[in-house]
Amino acid sequence: MFATEGGSVRMKMEVEANAFSAEMLMPERLFRRDINKLTSPGLEHIVDLANRYETSKLATARRFIDLYDEPSAVILSKDGVVTQVHWHKSFPYMGIRRGHSIPNRSLTAKFFGGGDGCSDCESAEPSLWLQGALRRNAEMYEQVLVQSAGYRITLLTIDQSESDDEDEEYIRERSEWNPQFR
């Protein structure tokens, strides 16, 4: 019992230390300004931000996930096995955890690198990564950065279509429509 309590205290201290160092190295005000300039999320932007702030790609990706306003997640894997998972509070529940294998049908498993080791952003099958289904009119995208020694960083993003608003407007208009038959 004591070891568990000590472990949770150490874990809490590590989380606090990570938050402190992230704020020191990548101040929220400046980092938000930089990510707000982006037209879309992408690992190539995270690599650029890591170079700008002189931080590791993984630390930068975690900061990006925390401060980006859309549902997104980052997964670090080594030799096809998940080592870390970090997601935005609005990201759906993920079925994949540390120690799990990367899904065989995922881009992360299939991509072996290009010139810079970064794949294009491609549509992804949500059931490979998520416990449940996505909302209607939402689509998941996956991008992977191949690194040395078998490491890969995977970025998952969800595009929530504007058409939900359009659907609600259509339903509202239809409910106000009252044809008169004689």
C-alpha cells in the first residue's frame, strides 16, 4: 500500500514538473500565437515548432495537443508497441494504451518513411484507435513521423464537419413547414 501511495505522489510530482518545464520552454501565450497561425494541424508543424523552441519533438507534440483547440492525440511507439499516449480533453476515448501493439491496418504500421520521414495526413479508420464511434459528420485523420531506433510519433486529429449546424437548421426549417392539404 505504501509503495502505491509513493508511486502516485511521484507521478503527481512528475506531471507538475512537466507542466512547469513546458511553460518555461514553450510559454502558452507565445506557443498559442504560433499554433493559431497554422492552417491545419500536422507533424511537420510540430517539427518546426520543436526547432523554434529548441525542445524535443515529443514534448512539443504534447504541448501542441494541450493547447490546440481541436480534438487531437499523439502516440509515441517503438518497434510497433505504444510507449506513450497523450490526448486533448475533447478527444474521444481511446482504446489503445501503453504496451499495446500499433494497429496493423493503421498508417503508422504501414508507413516506412519518405524524404523527411513524415507521412501525409490521411483519413483513418476510427475503430483502429478509438473505443467507440465518432460523432456523425466527423472524420479522423492520421499522420506519422518515422524517427531513428524504431520510434514513431503518430498524430491523430478529428475534423468535426460544419454540416451538423446545417442539419440542425434543416430540421428546424422542416419543423416549421406546415403544408395545408384541402
